[in-house]
Amino acid sequence: MLSRLAKFMSRSNGPSDAADLYQQRLAIYENELGEPEYSFKDGAERRIDIHAFGRDFVPVCDEGSDEGYVLLTNGMSEQRMPGVHGDAKSRAELMWYVREPTPEIRDNLRWLAKLPFIDTTWFGFGHRVAMPWPPVAGTEFETFLFLTPVIGPDKQIAEALEIAGDPVEILTVNLISHQELALIKSRGLDPFLDLLDENDYPPIFDPARKSYV
């Protein structure tokens, strides 16, 4: 496993052609997640495709099943995000754990992946995007929050991705309530992360989730 990841990383410093880089990212994704069940192509000039990988989110040692999809963008990291400073990573791809890769979910994910280049901004761990209304049907939450993966294969994808010597951040997409946002603003991110642990925050996005604050 580690030797394959090292090979993918070394290849990422080679060809600069966008098609080659696209295939290298997809190869790293598939190395950890298998082949995608779906790939949703983007016809826009700034191409950001979305791959949907089926997953049972119940740990192997547990009984039952909790099936959903790992959605991963492919193309956001092609360009450095403007405005990055300090030790923050200048390239990123977005990941969202969902029950089904609906058009609404995909449209939101692709829009988020293009937003830094529209608003001349950047995304990193703990960053938020506030919306004027709930972006997904069935939820009252209006704020996107970016975290980093905690599931092993997804963390390994982040460790393997690199473009032109730049590491690529994998950011998971989450939706939070007004009250949870207020907690983060007043006390920082750590108390909110503690609440996620205390409430067994589900890995798959649940529009009907109740606020933890």
C-alpha cells in the first residue's frame, strides 16, 4: 500500500498536462476507495468532476450496514487557491459523505469547489461558508463547515495527493446550525468538535440532524 502511494506521489511531480493530473488524482482515489460507481462530468471551462464511491460506513467489526457514498471532487486542486497565507495548503479537493449523490448535493459540492476562484478566497480546516437559506432540502442548517477526514482510507488519499510540489488538502463538507455556528464563533472550534464526539455525529450527511447546541 505505502509503496503504491509513494509511486503516485512521485508521478504527481511529472507531467503538468491537466488530463494527466486528473488521471493521477483518480488513480489515488481508486487506490483507496476502489472504482467509482458514478462519475459526474462537468462541462464548464473550469472543469470539476465529481466521483461517487459506494461505501458501507459501519466498521468491519460491527454488525449491520450503513450504506452511502463518498463524493470526491476532481479538479479543484488544479489551481492554487488565492489568498492563502501562513502554513495553509494552497490546493484542495472536497469530500462529502452522503446517502445518495443527488443533483442537489452535486450542484452544491461543485459550486463550493469553484467558490475560492470566484470570490478570491481559500478554504482550510474550520473555514465556513454561510448561505442565505438552507442549501439542501430537508434541513434548516445554512452554514457549510470544512473539516478534515478521520476515516483511514480518506486520510491516506490526502497524504498521497500532490501537485507541482504542493500538498493537496482533502476537506470534508458538513452543514451546521445557527447555534453551532455561534458556539464556534464565541468559543472556537474545539468545543464544537467535542460535541460531535459526544453526540456520535453520523458520518453520512443527515438533513434531519438536530442541532447539538
